[in-house]
Amino acid sequence: MTDPGVPVAAAPDAPPPRVSYLVFRLERRIRACLDEALARHGVTTTEYMALSELRLRDAPSSADLARIAFVTPQAMNLVIRDLEQRGLIRRDPHPRGGRALRTRLTPKGLSTLRRCDRSLDSIEAVMLAEIDDPDRTTLAETLKLCAQALHSDTRALAPVLRPQKPPPSPWP
């Protein structure tokens, strides 16, 4: 029986792992570390993403926050309601009226976010410990380019993402 903590050597003729596979594995590991670290602060990863975005942008909509956090608008509404009940955010009527609400961080939310940021800083420090500054910059720029390529030109992916039609049946 093999030890799950010890990597298994690849077959000598095996192709190198795909970049998308490596990114997926890294994302899963980061997510596991992040979930554990944020739980110590009473925050979920989705809540952290929403709080972080509120710090960066002036009153984004719930739909914007949902897209950024990769959740449905309904799920984000629950996250926002919970954050508001805990005093981490506040929602005020939009100055132009209507039903729209402006969501903003409270001082308590900003304080919580800063503590969470320090946990993420620690995770990134471990992850990037053996990568020098120029390579970190290159890595960040390359990952941004990859994300932009998949986000901006979804038409190029349409044939790949669309289900393939089965071949016509040879039977009448």
C-alpha cells in the first residue's frame, strides 16, 4: 500500500501533466488551506471573496459579487444577508432611489477582512517560498493572461463547450 503523502513516480513514457490539471490541483490545495484558515476567523471563502471585493469596488451589486465568487445570485443574497446580520457589512438605499441598495464594509468587516488577509498572506508565503520575486511577477502576469483569455473570448470555446451531436443513425 502506498503512502498518500508520498508522490508516485510517473511512468517513464508518460506525458508531462497538463497545465490546466496543475492549476486545478493548486486551486484545490489553496482552497483547502483557505477554508481552514478562514474558518478560524468565522468566515467562509465565499464571504471572504465578497468582503475583499467590497474593499476594492464601490458598492458592487449582488449579481457582481455572485459572479466574482462563482456562486448563484440567490446564494450571494444569503451570504450578504448573513454578513449584514453579523455587522460586517451595511446596506444603504441608493442615492438615486429605487430598490437598489449600496453594500459597504463596516469597520468590523474591515477589521475581520484584515485578519483574514494575514492568514492568506501566510498561505501565499509558504506556497511561494521557493520562487524569487521576478518569477512571482511573471507567474502573476501569466495567470492573469490565462484568466483573461478564457473570460474574454468565450466564442472561441463555444465549439468545445457545446455538447457534440451524436452521429446520425445508420438505421432508418
